[in-house]
Amino acid sequence: MSSYTLTPLGGAPAGRTVRVGWDAPLASFFANVWDESDGEDAENNDLVREGGAPYAISDVDTVLERVNAYAAIPEDLRERLLADCAAEGDSFRGRPATHLVGTSALPHARSPQQSDAIRAALR
């Protein structure tokens, strides 16, 4: 799994975190943007939470688009994410929890491509 914390754009509230990466166990890029909340019992304010399901985001440009409004995107980030994906690969298939996670995620797939990829992993 790779994870890159990006610099929020000017004017963002203190405590904003922007993170993207490749999650090999889910075979998906991910994007998370949240604002830290004040106080012990306060919950974080999630602005973006994408890629937390198997094969949710397979396109690197899609993940960068999700955070573009919140952070400066380094020039080499696209290439680094693609290299991470190539190096780490897809480790969702054949894992002990593949069947459980795949069958749970399948009804909530957001695209035909995601559904097809999950079905293929379940074979």
C-alpha cells in the first residue's frame, strides 16, 4: 500500500489532510480528504472518501481528480502512483477474505467495471 499526503490548497482550514495512494489488498487507488474536528469526542469531517472497496478506482487520473480541488498535485505524483500499482499489483484475489469482502461489496459496486472485476476475483 502506498500513501501520499498532499499539501492542502491555500485557504484550507487548519487540520485538513489530503491523502492518495494505491491499496493493493483492495486493488484500488484511494483518495481521502478530511478536516480534523476540535475536541476529544468530535468526529472528523470527511470531504472525500473514495476507493475503500475492491476495484473501486482503477484509473489514476480519476483519483487525482477527486483531490484536485483540495490540494496541490505534485508533477510526478501520477507516475509514482502508476509505479506503485505496477510494483504492488492486485493482491485482492486469492486472499482469505476475498469471498466475504467481494460478495459484500458487489451489490454496492459503482460501475460495471468494478462489478466485473469483483466477479472475476470471485471465480
